[in-house]
Amino acid sequence: MAKLSENFPDRKLLLNLGNEIFFNAGKQVTTQIFDLNRMLISPSLQWSKALSISLTWNSQFASTPTPGKYIHSNVTWLQVRHNLDFKKTPHP
């Protein structure tokens, strides 16, 4: 995390990293235990507590119905997150 402004302490540059591994479970699963491995890298600009923008890169390996065969894909997406607070009381 890096603060971007002394006057606006909520403005920050963040780096999110993640690795998600998905497994199949159940009595019907015999050979395809591994389902998906997804790695995420996402730099984010938090403009305020209510607004942030992220550019996320997702690299994933997914299993297929054919044992031992996998699909690799790269996906990039832009996320805009805006939190709305409906609890605030209106000003007169």
C-alpha cells in the first residue's frame, strides 16, 4: 500500500495478489480431483473509501473432461467498485 496524498489520506495505491486452487469432491469424482488453478495480480487505485478502480490479470489452468488435458487462459478485466451507503441521514 502506498498513500498518494497527504491532503486525502484515503487515496492509496494497492497491490492484490491471489492464488485460488479448486478441487472437485464427492463420491462420483474418481479421476478429475483437480479442477482449476487461478493466479490473480491486481493493482488498485483507491480514490476514496467509497470508490476504487482495479486492473486485474488472471492466469488460469482448468481441467477438461479428458484426463490429463488442461486449458490455459489469460484474462484481463477492469473493475470499478463503488460502495453506496444508504444508512446516512439526509441533510436538511
